[in-house]
Amino acid sequence: MKKQYITSLVLLIVMPFLTQCASQQEVDTLKYYIMSVNKKIDEMKVNTVEQMQQRQASSSGQLDQLQSDILQLKSELEENGHMNRMLQEQNKELQLAVQSLSTEQQELLNTKLAELNAKIVTQKESLAAIQEARIRDAERRSKAAKKAAEEAMRRAKQASLAKATVTTGSSGSTAGVIHLRPTAKKVLFAQSSSGSAIKVNPITTSSQPNTTISKPAAPKVKKPETPVVAAPATPKTVDTLEKAQQKFRDGQYKEAFTLFEEHASGKGSNKTTITSRYMMGESLFMQGEYDQAIIQYQQIISSFPGNPMAAKALLRQGEAFEQLSDNETARIIYKKIISAYGSSPEAKTAKKKIASL
């Protein structure tokens, strides 16, 4: 349609020239020009229009692809947003579940810890009661033994005094002064040559109720030694302590205990008194009397808690309980040493003892 329109337009333009008696050659030239124009128009139509159509089609395809990609991206974004919302909800649920579980675990742990602490307190009280009962039992046995020893010493002393009251001489006569109960009359007897007693003459008694008659003095007879010897004069405290220590080194623990006890009851210095009391416990420990040793050590721990000897006494007390197969009480005592005397050498020993139990 466009081609016909253009051809008509060209004819109208060239018509004036045709009316002026144009030659055949000019007409042919004009046709040639018209054909060239038509050809160029066709080429333009083929090349330009088709290229534009192709470009338009290509652009339309690209636009369609872009729209498709955009839609796909929108879909993916919506899907990702939905997944994110779901993940956020799940994360909140997990956080709530973890928080709830943590709270329950903490409550359960607190409950178990409270139960364990209550059990530990009960066990400590029970162990303390057992320890106190053992100490009281050991004290009771110690008092009973001491009472029995005092009773035995009293009886021995009475027997010794009774034996020493009358001493028999070699001739069988009684020496010393004899006290007689007075009667209404006193009669003096003499010995005859035949050995029989003959009455000399009566003598009127005086009015005094307790008159004694002295016989001629018999030969002096030496009294036998009594089994109970009177206590000697108290030696110096330093000498007593040195003798006690020597007895202990020689393995004479009973004698050492007596001397240490004698020194501890004297007027020695506070330091030597504590040392003597500690060595009394050591003497009992070495004799295997662990109950008595525990009581002796306890006196130092209770009376002198700030003294370094208290830590040593506490350590030996724990070892005594070990010897009595009471490892639980020994462990409690070792822990007490660590808490109360943490910087002392006994605390290091106590840690080793606990590790070995």
C-alpha cells in the first residue's frame, strides 16, 4: 500500500516534465530512477523494518524473560520470607523449650544439692555424735581404770601399814610399848627360876583410866621395808621433763607417761606443760591405747586451739582413729586440719592422708 502511494507521488512530481515533450531516453531514465527508488524502498523495507521487527521481537522476548525472572525472584523471595518466618517461630519455640528445660534442670539440681547438703549435715552430725560417744566411752573407761588403780593402791597402802604396825623380833617377844586397858587392880608378875609366872603383890590402881605399864626395853629390831613407799620430794620440773623424755626414747612408755603427767601437773611453763601433755598422748599412742590417746590429745585441742601443738595433736588424733579403723572420723579430722591450719606442715600431711584413705 505504501509502495503504490509512493509511486503515485513520484508520477505526480514528474508529470510536468512528461507534458513537455520529453524524449524516450528521458522517460527511460526516469523509469530507471523510479525503479531505483522502489528498490531502495524495498531494501529499506526488508532491512530496516525486518530488523526493527526482529529487534522488537527480541526485545519483547527479553522483556518476557525479564518478567518471568522477576516473577520467579518474587516467588523465591516470598518463599524465603515464609521460611524465615517459620524459622523465627521455630527459633522462638526452641528458645522457650531450652529456657524451660534449663529452669527445670536448675530446679532439679538445686533440689539434689539441697538433699546432698542435708545428708552431709546429717552425716557430719552423726559422725560428731559417734566421735563424742567414743570420747565419752573412752573417758568413762579411763575414769574406771583410774578408780580401780586408786582402789588397788589404797588397799596396798592399808596392807603395808598394817604389816608395819607390829614387828616380831628374833626371840619371839613383842618390842615397843603395849597399851593395856586398866582394870580395878593391877597385879605385878615376875618370872621364877623355873620359868613360871609368880604373883608378887597387888598394887592399888590410880584413878586415871588410861595407865600404861612399860616393860623393859627389848632389843631394837629393824622394821622391814613396806611395799608402799612414800612419795619423794618433788624434783625440779626441768629434770623431770628430761627424765621423761629419756624414758620415752628408751621405749619405757608407762614410766614416761607418769613422769610427763607429773611435770604437767607441776608449775612448769605453759610451753613445757603443753609439751608434756602432748607427750602423755604420745606415750599412750605408743602403747596402743588409742582411745586414751585421743582423749589426751583432745585436752590440748580444746584448751590451746591457737598453739602449734594443737595441729600436731589433731593430726595424731586422726591417726589414732585410723588405728581404730574409723577412717570416716579420721577424714573429718584431716579436713579440719586443712581448714583451720592450712599453712602448717600438718595440713600438707593431712592432704596426703586423705588421698591415701
